[in-house]
Amino acid sequence: MVRPLDPRLLQRARAARRYVVLTAGLGLASALAIVAQALLVAWLLGGLVTHGSVPGTTAVRALGGLGVVVAVRAVVAWAQERYAQKAAAQTVAELRSQVVTHAVALGPRWATGARQAEVATLATRGLDDLEPYLVRYLPSLLLTALVTPAVLVVLLGLDWVSFVVCLVTLPLVPLFMWLVGVMTQGTSERRLGVVQRLGAQVLDLLAGLPTLRAFGRESGPGARVRALGEASKKATVSTLRVAFLSGMVLELLTTLSVAVVAVAVGLRLVDGGMSLTTGLAVIMLAPEVYLPLRAVGAQFHASTDGLAAASSAFAVLETPAGSDAEGVLAPDSSVRALVLDGVSVRAGERGIDAPSSLSARIVFGSGVAGAGRVVVLRGPSGSGKSTAVQVMLGLLRPDAGQVFLEVSGPGGSGADRVALQDLDISWWWRQVAWVPQRPAIAPGRLRDVVTGGLDVDDAALDAAASTTGLDSVVRTLADGWGTRVGLGGVGLSVGQRQRVALTAALLAGADRPVVVLDEPTAHLDAAGEQVVLDTVRAWRDAGLTVVVVAHRESLVALADQVVDVAARSLEGVGA
Amino acid sequence: MSRDPLRDVLPLLEVRPARVVRAVVLGALALGCSVGLAAVSAWLIARASQMPPVLTLSIAVVTVRACGVGRGVLRYLERLASHDVALGGMAALRANLYDALARGPVTGVVGLRRGDLLARVGADVDAVGDVVVRSIVPAGVAVVVGLGSVALVGAFLPTAALALLGCLLLTGVLAPWLAARASATTEAAGAEARAEVTARTLGLLEEGQQLRVAGRLDAEVAALRAADARLTQAGDDGARTAGVSAAIGAGAQTLSVVAALALGMVALHAGGSLAPVELAVVVLTPLAVFEVTSVLPGAAVQLRRSREAAARLAALLPASSVPERPLSRPATDAAGDVVLDGVAAGWPGRDGEAAPPAVTGVDLMLAPGSVHALVGPSGVGKTTLLMTAAGLLPPRSGSVSGDASTLFLAEDGHVFDTTVLENLRVARGDVTPAQARAVLATVGLTAWLDALPDGLDTMLGGGATTVSGGERRRLLVARGLLSPARVLLVDEPAEHLDPEAADAVVGALVQHARTSGRAVVLATHRLAAAQDADEVLLLGTPDGGGPAGVVARGRHAELMRDVPAYAWAAGQER
């Protein structure tokens, strides 16, 4: 059984901690108001019914007290509503940024495929399920913990018989709900599965409507949608028949208990064993004992959805990040070569190593104009070229083998070998411009995006843009270099994004002496490909090192060094 | 908003009013039990304090107990009844939506696959259905029980009844109105921030590794936090109004008790017709009544959301309910030509505003057994032209004539959540397993089929077996090959395929044309696919801009010889 309040939520989200304290305070205030209201009404009404009238001062005091109660209840409700929403939004925001940051820190391998979709759903819509949990369920829970005992204590002071009735019936409510829940859980889950499947089929037919229309077969499934809908309704109603049972048990027990208390009080009044004022107070307080518990029951679904979202978030946050010890070395000299020594990376579930035992010494350019190098990583698709790039960038630790950098020793004499994992990785990243298949474009004015905050004059900008073909894109934009791209701005196609990223990498120049391109010509037509070739040549002429993943001959022809990447099945190894 | 979109959409729920009335009656009886419990126990206790013979109280005792049992049971029945109405309504709405989209213009359907629109249609249908359970029934119950309670109190003390009515109006009308306004404020102000939060979150998750390497991760996370802070702020403005609504709801109950006490005291003092026992009923009844209005703020918020959902659904529905003349030609077996004469193709503009056509001046004769290739850069309008030739879009000018049946095979054709065989039977209902295997072999999917756990009966799509881009492409081509249509218009048959597989698929389509006498048109940006075509049409945009047209046409070899740009582009593919 899940805990109703996950302590990790309070540890991770500051907003949630403050909110719980505030809600508890408001809960206490409302408990006081409820008790005061019952006692004041009973006092005044008891006097009126018994004697036909009450002294003027008594009436004024009681009515004045009730006026205060009106104010207190209104203020409590206002504050609860006002701050609950805000606290929930803040909690969701805190968890969202933690989940996103941690998911990124877990590296490129972690968030792939189905898990990527899961994390994306969790971080965008999933965490929103915490809002109803925090706004509605949690206050009810705290009221159950505060108001119910407070009212019970008052009841004990007034009339121990009613107190015993409430005390005995109260635990029956969760007990019976639990029993009903356990007995019906299997059936509901099975039926819920059917309902979801039927709903998905209808949406599937809607999604396939363009295809069905192209084949001229759109009229047939109409009847099927109707039949599926009918079946779905039947299945859902029978699920609900069971699911609502626990609600009925809750209502039945609480209302019946109140009725029992009322009848018992009435019968003792006839005997003269109790005063009318006490009796009135008891029958007004008895429903209040059960009210928070009923609210908890009504918000039960909010609680399960919210807690499920929270525990998915904690599951992400508690996944240990691979890098056990961060390196600290930051050489103040230039990199001469990158050495891959028997690097293998297991490829998920596929039972292969891709790449497998990759060894290569990638010699870097000197940085002097004309002394650049182009290194091509080549291999069939699925052989692990992109993975090899991630290993070189230090984003992924190989399952076997080592990655070294050769940096020139002090005074340029000799060369030191430094393992990549011993380096301060952000130092290495500052040496590299990486243009992946789908480059990320920071939102902003196109000129700022391309220059990345560097001080670049217009001539250099235009020269770079004409090399990458970005100039023709800029000409089609209404505001030219001033056009806002990304969020809220102009959307760019994959080819256009690539040109922007290439231009940015080109302008980074000596700041980033190593350029890594991943399949820069995929999805490009012949003209687009020419642009990439020109850009790679420009880098080499400037003395930079270009590491490029490619399978087209045109790029391989440019290479100073070709590294062949291959995968190997693990089953073959064992035999 | 001139007209309530819910009025347009609610009839599609096909809800029978009697069903709604039944749910309202059950709900009113359930809450009536609550009110009755409060009123009768107040009378019972006040009367008992006067120590009458116990027998005179027995009816009240029984009533109190009955109310205690009745409430739970009746509420259970009401929830079942109202959910039954709502679920039936959702099912009918889905079916009616499907029918309307199947009959309406094809332009309404094509957009459905884009983004999360489809998922939203599902959610919108649910939101419209929810209006029954969360708004209509609770409002009906509130009116019945509220007025009943006012009448009960009025029977003893009319002035207290008026006070109760006033408080009920505060909680039942003013508070819900404020709550609906608050949620509208929050959603309107938060929409932009929410979109930004979503975009930044997805961006960070997809591009996080690049951002780390580029040293921009911290700045992007800070930007996400800032966007989330704006979202919180947007909610805060609405929460202020929602707080007032909640305060009214909480204060009004006590206020009505205070009013009843004060008015009752005056009536007793004046020595009117009000008996002391009746005063207890007048004071304690309101305590139970406010439960009926407590759900109304939520009901008002739901009503507003359902209305917005209904507006989105209404926008999807074709403007007129009259079925449009089906544009696509019937799938008969009659062979014949399809002739395009000076066709300009383009999407109809939005809101009646005419967008310029994408492609103009295309003449083309699709004779049985012929193979044509449309080539040109991405975005030049190949797909639009194919859809026009297929009769799915009306030509912007010129004409498409001929009585041969046509089939447009979209690049993003749908793989249904069903078996491989049933997916192929979309083309033709009577495809046999042997035919299915043969056609999958033609497109090079035999190895894939053999690796499937249940062969042709393997479930595809959804959470079942995933299909890669290349496999999907070939499966869709296989489906096209099984179609009885005489003219096949195939969009990018070689996309997502490596060169060998691409050649095999194109070869299968050409072979199909030659042996079965179908006409085949291939749209592709891969020129190698054009080698075996009888005629290649090179589409291009003139230098000065404007709609694209046919730049050159002829056999592949002729274009290689005569058009330098074509030859260069073909050379780059190797």
C-alpha cells in the first residue's frame, strides 16, 4: 500500500514543505471554527427552544461569536485556495527542473526509445497530476489528522456515548473501503484494460482515416466505431458498478453513524438524561467527524495519480549517474591526438557490441592555416559510429577499452597521454564544436544564435554564411539577421538548422579547434551536401580538425584519415 | 462568441432527456436524504427535550434511520445513472465525429495526424461528455434540492427561507461564476508560459547532451525555471479570484445559520406562529443544504472547459452536414486513362483566403501500364500534385479527368493497431494469406515476416511490435500493390530505405505497372528511382520565385544528357 504522503516529496521540494505547514495551520483554525460554531448555535438555540427566549446580552454575544466564525471560515477557505495552487505550481516546477537536469546528466544512453518518451511525458504533463493531489487531497488528509481528533475530544467532553459510537465506526470506514477495494481490484483493473484498448482502437481508426479514404474504405469502419463505443460503454459501466461500491460503503457508514448518534441522543433526551444544548452540539458535531474522511475518499484518485507521478519522478532522480568520480585535469596546452584503445560499447538489447574493439589514433591538426585534418568515421548503419562520437566526447563511458588524449608537454616537448575520464570534462568540451544530426538552436535573434555571443564583424559573418549557404536562407527572412528563431520565432527546417549550426561552428574558429559532425549530409539533397563539403574544406584550410561521421563517398574522398567502425555479435564471441 | 459551441456539439451525444432526468431525480433524492436527516433529527431532538411519550417520536426515529441508509444507496444509483448517460454520449460523439470526418472534405482529415491533435480529440470528446456528470446533473440536483429546502424552511418561517435563498444564490451562482472566471484567467494567462515550459522541457531532454558539450546547459535550465515561474505567476492571478469564490462558499453556510437564528429569535419574541421545536428545524436544516452547492464551482469550471473542447471539435466538423460529393473515384476495376490538363495544384487557403498554388501548368496522361516519375527538391509540391491527381484535392485550375480508379499512397500512411494481414486487407478485404506473403516478398519483407512472433497474425502498432521506418514504408507499398485501383500515385517510395532496398521497392512498383496494366506515378527526390520511368517530370521553382512548374521532362537518359543540373544531382547520389 502506498503511503499517503511521500516524505521524499518534502525533501525534494521546498515549496511542498512550506505548504504542508501552512495547510496544517489553516486546518487547526478551521477545526476551532467548526467547534465554536456548533457550541454557539447549540447554546443559543437550546436556550430559545427550552425557554422561548434568551437574555439580550446572551443573544448578542452568541451572534457576535458566530459572526467571527463566518469571518474565520471565509479567511481560511480563501487562504487555502489562494496559496494551494501556487505551492502546487512551485512544487511541480521544482521537480520538473530536477528531473530534466538529472535525465540529461544520466547521459545519452539513458533516455532513449520508450524511456525518452516516458520521461518527456512525465516532465511535461505527468507531473501536473501532483496539482490535484496537493491542492485537494493533501488538505483533506491533514484535516482528517487534525479536525477529526479535535472534534472527537470535544464530543468526549459533551457525551461519551456519542464519542464511543464515532470512535467505533470511524475505523470501519477505511477498513470497509479497503476490503471492497481488495475484493474488486482484479476485476476493475481487467476491465479498465479492456476500456483503454477499446478507446485506443477508435482513436486508431480516426488516425487512419486519411489512409482509409485514400483506399475508398472509409464507410465500413463507421459501424465499427459505433460498436466499439457501445462495447466500451458497457465495459466501463460494469467497472464503475464495482468501483463506486467503495464510495457507497463510505457514504453509508458515515451517514448511518450520524443517524445512529441522532436517534441515541433523542432517546436520552426523552429520559431527561441530557440537556438540549448538549444534544444539539452533538448532532452538529457528529457529521464533522466524518467530513474530512469523506473528502479523502472523494479525492482518492487524485492521490493515486499524484503519488504515481511523484514516484516516477523519484525513480528518475534516484537513478545513479554513471560518472562516479569527476576528473579535474585541465591541461593548458593543445591536443595533438585522440586515441581510442579497444573501445567497445554494448548496444542495448541487441546483443551486439557497436562499436566493437575500436582502436584508432586520430591525429589532430596543428591549428596553423593549411595544416588542418579531416577524419572520417565510416561503417554500415548500426555499426556504432554515433556511439563512438559520444565516447570521444566523454558523454558515454565505453564498456571496454580506454580513450586518451595526447597533449603536448610543457614547452612543447614530447606528448603526455591523459585518460579522458581524468580530465575536467568541461575543459575538453570547450575545445569541441559538435554539430549533431539535429542541431539544437538556442532561441533568439539569428545573428546572436550564430555568433554565440562572440564579437564577430559583418564581413566574417557574411563570409561564413556564404560558405555554409546560410546567406540564401537569411535572404528569405523578412528581418534578415535580426529574425527571431526558435521559441516564438520562425521555425527552421532540419536543413536550415544544420546550416545555422555549421555557421556557428565555423565562426567559433580557433576557440573550438575540434569540430565533430554527425552524418551532416543525411536528409540533404545534392545542393545541401555541396554546402557541407565546402564548409569542411574551409575548416581544414583554417587548420582545424574535423571529425565527421559519413557514409557518402564525396566526404570520404576529402578525408586525411578514415576510421572504419564495425559492430560484432556477442553470441559469436561465446561460441 | 456568437453562439454556444456546446449547443452545436451536444446533439451529437444523442442523449435522451429522460435519462438525464432520472439521474437528476436520483441525485436529488440522495441529497434530499441528507437534508431530511438534518431537519428530522433537529425536530426529533427538540421535541424529545420536551419529554413527550416515546411512541410519538417513533416515526421520526424511523425516518432518520431511513435517511441514513438512503443517502448512500441513492447516491450510488445516481452516479451509475449519470455515468451511463455520459459514457453513452461519448461513444455516440466519437462515432458521429468519425462519420462526419469520413464524409467531409479530405483537407479536414489530413491535418489530424499532425502533432498531438488526435490525442486532443480524444481528450476533448471526454471533456464534452464530462459536462453531463460534472455540470448538468449537479446543477439540476442543486436547483431541486435547494428550492425544496427553501420551501421546507419557508413553511415554518418565510423570512428565514428568504435568507437561505440569498445565501444559496451566493454559493450556487456567484461563487461558481467567480471560479469559472478564475480558471479562465489562469488558463489564458498561462497558455503561453505553459507552451514555453513544454517546449523548453522537451528541448532540454532531446538536446541536453549537445547543450552540455556546448556549455549552455545551465543557461537553458535557468530559462526553464524562469518560464515555470511565469506559469506560477499566471496561476496566482486566477487563484486570487478563486480564493474569493471559496471564501463565499465557506462563509455562507454559517451566515445562513446566523440569519435563521436571528430571524427566529425575533419571530419567537413577537409571539407569532413559530413553535420552538420548529425553530430547531429552521436553524439546523441549512447546515446540510450547502453540500449541494459545494460542487457547483467545479461544475462551472467544467462547463467552461467543455465549451472550449466543444468549440475545438466543432471546428473539426465540416461546415455543412450535407455530405460533400466524394472526390475520390470509386474503386472499380475499369481500366482507362487519367488525364491532367493544365493542372494547378495547391491546398485550399485557410478561412477562404486563397493561397497561391504550389505547382502550375502540369499536363500528364496516365495510361494503363505507364510509369511516370515526379522529381524535384523537397517542398516543391510533388505531394500536392499527386493528391490532386488522385482527386483528394480539387485542382486550382485546369482539369483532372478520366474514370479509372486512383489510389494515393501517402508517405505517412497509417499502420493500424491490428495484425499484419488485416493491415494489408485495408487495400482489399479478400486478400489471402498466400497473396499477403507473396506481396511482402516482392517488397523485400520476407526476412522481417519470418522474424515476427506470429507471422501474418502478429499485432502491429500501438504498444505491440514496433515497425522501423524502412519496414513501415515497404509495408505501405505492399498494401498499395494489393489495391484494385488502376492508377497508383506513390509518394516517396524510397524514403528511409538504404539504396538497395529502395531500388527493390521501386523495381517492384515498375514491375507491377508493366505486368498488371496499372499506371504508376512515383514522386521522389531520389533521381535513381526515376531510371525505369517512361517519363520523368522535373519540377522546379523559377528563379524569381512564384509557383513551381515543370522545368524539364523526358526519359531519365535524355535528362541526364540535356539538363546539367539533373546530371549533376544524379551524380552526387552515388
